[in-house]
Amino acid sequence: MKKILLLLAEGFEEVEALTTVDYLRRMDIVVDTCSIHGEKKVMGAHRIAVEADKTLAEIDSSKDYDGVVLPGGLPGATNLRDDERVIELVQEFNEEGKIVAAICAAPIVLERAGIIKDKKVTSYPGFEEDLKGSQYLEDLVVQDGNIITARGPAVAVYFALSIVENLVGEDKKEELKKDILLNMVEEQICK
């Protein structure tokens, strides 16, 4: 069974975090939500409190996980970026070739970790200058090797689908699209 670590910092973007957790769990992917603070309760950017499964102090290393997910939001993304433990963990996941996924403002964490030089990435508009050395794209979701980045809250579903596809395959991604009626929505949009 695949397992993901999703890091939560005060001020995280709720839609990005919770959509990803929900959709991955629907596909039987274990997701441990993890507060980087000393307590499990974490307040989101829009004043929605979430009780994390774990705290960062309970995480020994990346060895128990297939990837790490970093939701954006402010100041959530800067809180992740400014925590040296998070940077070391992201570097460890990357060195092992495991999934490192960041959405919205969270790619700034990847830049600080030094793992996106010459990599194709995207982010919330306005963070391009913070991602120097990367190949910045304006696509909704961008994958370069094990690194997945996405624009923001409106594309959280596609961000989650990309992670699902990488972990359990395209068939499971298509199954999820059908289960959440996304295939029906996409058909209506294309009419």
C-alpha cells in the first residue's frame, strides 16, 4: 500500500491540503497529515482548524513514505520554507527519487531545498521570481521527474490526480475521475 506524508503549517491553504488528502484516501493511498508545529491542531489560511494525524517530531525519516506533499497558502508555505526540518526532509525524499509535490506558493520550499534547479515547475502567479534557476511554466500542473508542482486551489483536483497516477497508475486516476464525476464535468465543458 502506498503512503504519503502531507505537511501542514499554520496558514496552509485548506482546499489544496484537504482535496489532496481526500482524493488520495479514496484510492486507498495512506495519507498521514503532519503538523510541523508542536501540537496536532493546525489553523489554515481561512481559519479552518485541522487536527493532523502526527507532528513532525514523530517522523523519523522518509523511509516509511512514497512521497511528500506540500500545500500552499500564506503564511503556510513560508512557514514550511523557513523550517529547516522540512527542508531536510524534502531533500531526503528527492534524493531517494520519491514524489515531492508542491502546489500554489509551496514550490518556494523546493527552491530553498535546492531541488528545482533546471527543473520544470509552476506555482501560484507572482512566485516566479522566487523560483530562480528553474524552468518556469504556466501550465496548471507540471511534472519533471519525481517533482510535481501546480498553480493553486482551483487545480487541487488535478494536482491530486497527478499524484494518484504516479502512485497507483492511470487506471486508478481514471477511476477516481469517474467516482468524483470529473469526467462528466470535463465532457460538459468540451461541448
